Amino acid sequence: MVTKAIRRQKIKYRVRKRIVGTSARPRLSVFRSNTEIYVQLIDDDSAKTLASASSKDKDIAAQKVTKSEKGKLVGAAIARKAVELGLKDVIFDRGGYLYHGRVKAVAEGAREGGLLF
């Protein structure tokens, strides 16, 4: 029996075969739990996380908005951190999730914040 988690893991591995982040163009990785959403800018060459943001950050968690709106705020937060690091281009890694709802909101927030992908 293939569960949702196993299906997502297979998709994630299939996508990660092709997507690799570098220091010039890091990977914007998204993880979505039932209640929170987390994003990281990852340089796969040196295996380092350059920046991260989540819906648990104090300024985002304090706002009483829907989960999709929090996703948009998280996307904007990671875009601000990326611009501070001098990064504009990233590779979006949806982490095996459908490009819909909160994942799409993160992408839209990051694009509005100035990231290109």
C-alpha cells in the first residue's frame, strides 16, 4: 500500500535528481507540516543552509491570518533575507508537494519580494 507520505517521498527524490542549488543560485526548499510552513535557501555544493524562514518566526506567528496568507508572509521573509545576502536567482523546490495553496503562496510571496525563479 502506497501512503501519501511514500508517494510524496518518491516525487521528492525524482525532482531532486534534477534540481541542485549552488552558491550563486541556491535551492529554495519548502517543507509544509499540518500547521506550519518552513523554507530554506540551500547551497547543495557546500551542503549549507544560507537562510531560512518559517511561520513560527515571531513577526509572522503574531499575525492572525490564514495558513495560505502566512505562506505568503514566509515567502516575503525569505526573499528579504536572500536580497540581504545578495541573491536574486533561486531554484524553487516544492518538496514533492503540489504547486497549490500554501506552497504556491510561498512562491508568490518570494517573487513579490524580488526573487527570480
